[in-house]
Amino acid sequence: MKVRPSLVVLCVLVVFCTMQVACIRVNSTDDASNQVSLRQTNESLDENREPPSPPKTVQRRLFQSDVIDLGKRNATVAGATPMRLSLWNRTKEAIRIVKVDQSCGCLKVDLPKTELPPDTSGDALFTLSLAQPGRQTATIRLHCSNASKDEWIEEVQLEWEVVTGLTVSPDIIIVDDIPSGGTLEATFSWSLDDSITDLKVDADPLLGKLVSYKLNVDAENNKVVVEGTVPEDDRELVLPIAFRFRDSLLAMSKVIVRPWRPVRFSPSEIYLSLNKAGQPVRRRCVVAIDPSSVELDELEFEFLPQEAEDGLAVTIHEQRRRGQVIELEIEFNRSVELSGVKVGRIVATKKGENLAHVPIRIRANSEE
């Protein structure tokens, strides 16, 4: 019997295809089994995994109140004043204090015991700075835990008022129109309670710009007289007067000296920003004169930069005159990119003599 070659090839192909189908079925079964096994493993891991810790909550198991008012405290005993704060563990487990937080540097907490047994009271020691007069608040936070692995925060707010026992009048004395080399005299008076037995009054020579000054303190009549000489300067001068008790500053007053000027600018300084080229910025100022020294028609105004700046243009427009006052509108513009801070001044002159000026500070941002 003779077999045709084409029939043999066909039989081989049928056998091969049958084997491939069987392999695919086996692989599919294995993949499905593997997926089921992997799913079961993940579910088993999820069951064994510990749930995430809940966030700590603010609870009250030690403090008896959310807010404690310490009342009025006298600044004459200022400094680190020791105080006590009662704690009471009302639970059936010991409470451990892990960490203490204070909301400001005026408060410092010290815990003699970091663990409080159940149904037991204790004290939290703290020191409070009373150097700053007025109504104040601060917060104490205790991070706590117990044997049941509970974690929470105990929080209490402290409130108190620092009173100085000292009142000074007036707060500020302004002395106007004193010529250079002239003398001034300013008097402050005060009242105080019996707790202040040794009040010291002094001036700050670093901040004060009087050529010479002296303080005549009259403790019996509760007053101090400031005497001084005005320097040859057309700027406003300030002399702070400090009232102290036991190295604590109880009050601060000051003398402001405004020397005599034939011409005054208001405001005394001008600040502005130029952010984009071609977008002008305008500022107004008022110029007042002493008619006994100068007349309005004699005044001329110009802008003098500290250093030459080609891209900066300043135009001064006179708006109107009212009696001895001129209102000016000053326009600032730039045509090119500038950077940094430009400094200059608007000067009032009479026949070339500089009578007064107002400083100008221009912040020029080169980013368009």
C-alpha cells in the first residue's frame, strides 16, 4: 500500500496543534491557580497587618480646666516667677508624660514626676516671665500615654495680666520750632503704688541725638525735667526716657524735637516701587513755609539723585497753593530696566540756597 506524502504532513500538523492546545489549557489553569494563591496570600497579609495609628487627640485627663486664669501679677516682682499647676489622674491607669511643649519663651515648665499613678494628684512646676505689661496668654501641652497604648495630648491655656504699678504722663512730649543751638525743657510726672520703692529714671544716649542733655529727677514730687541743646541738624530728634525698677523696664516715654525750619515737607520721607518701564508712579507731598523767612514765589523744587541714572525721570507738578502751603505732585517714571534701590531727594531752594529736602527711596524691579 502506497501512502501519499500530503496525507502524512496533514497528520503531523493535527498532532502538533492538539499538543499546543493541551499546553495552553495547562498554563491557563496554572495562572488561575497562581492568581488565587496570590490573592489569598495578600488577604492573609492584610489580616495580619496592624492598622495605622490614629492621630493624637486633645483630651482632658489631668487638667481640671481648659483655661486657667492666673489673675493680675505685679511687674515689680518681674523675672522668672515660680508657680504651681495642679494635675490629677482621674483614670484607672498610670499616665506617663512623654514630652512637654510651651507656646512661648515667657513660660518654662518643670515636671518633678513624669508618671502619675491612677487616682493621684501632683504638681507641674513652671516659671513665668512678668516683664511685659498687659494681658497675655500661653499654652502648655503635655504628650501623654498609658499602659493600654493610648496616646493623647493634654492642653491648658494660661491667662494673666501684668500690671506695672506705674503711670507716666504724658507718654510723648513734642517740642517744635527750636533753632539749632537752642535749648529745650520737657517735664514728665508719674504716680506709683507702694510696691515700687526705688524708681530709676534714665535716658538712652545711643538713641538720643541731643548735643547735650541732663535729667533733673525730683523723686519727692514724682517728676523729671529733661533739659538739652538742639544740634545743627534739620532732622527730627528723639530722646527715649526709661523708668525702671529692679532692672525691669516699667514704662518708656520720649521727647521728640522738631527743629525750626523755614520750609517743611510732609511726609518727611517718600518710598515707592517702579515695577514696569513706562508706567509712572505719582506721590503727593505738602510744603509749608515760615512767611517771616521765605515767600512762596521764591521757592524752587528739583530732584537730586544720589548718583546719575539715565533711565529715571522725575517730574514735579505744583497742584495748588493755600496760604503758606504748596501741594506738589511728584511723578516717577523709568524708560529702561533698573535694579536695586535708588536714593535721591526733593530739594526746596531759594536763590540757590538749600532750605529743606525730603528723602526719596525708589525700589526699581528689573523683572517685567
